[in-house]
Amino acid sequence: MTSRATIGLAALQDRFQKALLSGDDRILSIIPDSQRERRDVLLSVYRHAYSQRLIEFVENDHELLHKYLGDEAFREMAQAYAAAQPSHDRNARYFCVHLPQFLKTVEPYKSQAQISELAALEKALNDAFDAADALVLTCADLGRFRPEDWWRLTLKPHPSALRIDCQTNAPDIWLSLKEERKPPRLQNVAESTHVLVWRQDIPKLRLLGAEEAMMWDEAAAGTYFGTLCELVAIFGGLGGAEARAAGYLQGWIDSGLVSETELMGASQRLRTKPTK
């Protein structure tokens, strides 16, 4: 039997970690039996407790997915995820980051797209909650620009803003669960449902029309406002394109979704008080 005194602390920690994460039993050679139980039983108890703790992390981050699947199915899913994605980060907050992709690619979950999309929505809301604070733009700030300069404006989204596209009615299911109503039956949608998640005091979620989603994606990529108006005109028709684009921008500013603006060629960053 290997003595704990013959290996260093780092090697001991590494061997114990492998025993928990991959079922490596070599640690048993340096674990003594207790007066009441054998070492293999003691290790099994510790493994079970560790596994249960990981499952609790999934439950904490995905409360509505838990409600949707029910206790037994959710626990089975969480156990499968914990087995496939062992924790390698000391911060429990990051344990579930791969859950949407896991559910999207592993049976029996990948054939139920609403499950991975619900997980993605909850992950986005968690990420929005944890995102950095930033100062937000106001309409008064935009008023400092001359009208002839507006075509050169670029916008920087708030750090908490995230965009998701869903191929099912997962947003409707999410909202029903949030409001403690019976969720609707699964429906696959012909066109993607565009979702914007951000934090304005608290994490929020709202649906975007196809035109607004296009404009948001282009704005987030740094497209100038003049070009955004042209894209809106191409997308939804020339009539009223500038008014529609301005309306979308007004809504984003009112919702605290824009943190900075710049002029092409002449930097002018406008900042106001941070969100609280």
C-alpha cells in the first residue's frame, strides 16, 4: 500500500480528484479503513455526495427547466450531464455553461429541441445577471449630436445583452412556467423566434420581430446607423424605414440596452450613470 507520506500534497489532491471525476480507484491504496466501514464504501459515499452537489448546481441554475421536466426526469438529466461534463472550475457558477449544448447533442434530449432551448434561455438570464455593470445611453445624450451626423453613429450594447434564436415555442413555455401557468404543447416554428435577454435592474427577456432582430444584430456588430436605416428599408420596405429604425433605437435606449455611441472618424463616447 502506498503511504500518504510518500507522495506530495499536489499528487494526493490530483489522485483524489480523479477518484471523484473519473472513478479512478487508485486513491484506495492510501485511504485507511475506518473502525466502522471499509475504505471503498467511504469513497463511494463521498462520490455520491459530490454527485448530488453537482446536481444541486444544475437545479439552482435551471429552476424552470426543472419545473418543466419534473423531479425524476430532471434528476436523470442532471446526473447524465454531471457524468459527461465533470466540474473543472472551482466556481460552481460555471458548472452548467455547457448544459444547452449537451442537451442539443445527446439523446434522448436532442430530439426534444425545446429542452435545450429552455436551458439556453435560463443560461442567458443567468449570464445577464452576472454581466458587468455599464453606463447607459439616454435620449438626451443622442441629442448632443447634429442631425447630419446621425448616419455615422455606431452603438455599443450593454454587456448584459444577449441574443438567442429559438426553433420551438420555448419562449412561450418559459413564460408560462415563469407565471406558474400550464405550459403549452411543444410546437416547432416555421421561422426562428428572436429573443433578446438583458439586465435592467433585473434580468429581462423579450421577443423581437424579424426586422428589429436584424437591426439589433447589425448594430451590435458595429454597423453605422445610416446603414441600419438602409437595411431596414430593404428588409421591410422603404416607406417609414427611418421612423422604424429610430423607433427601435428609442426602445433600446429606454430599456437600457445601449451603453455607448461613437461617431465614425471622430470618437465621442457618451456615458451616463450606471444601471443599479
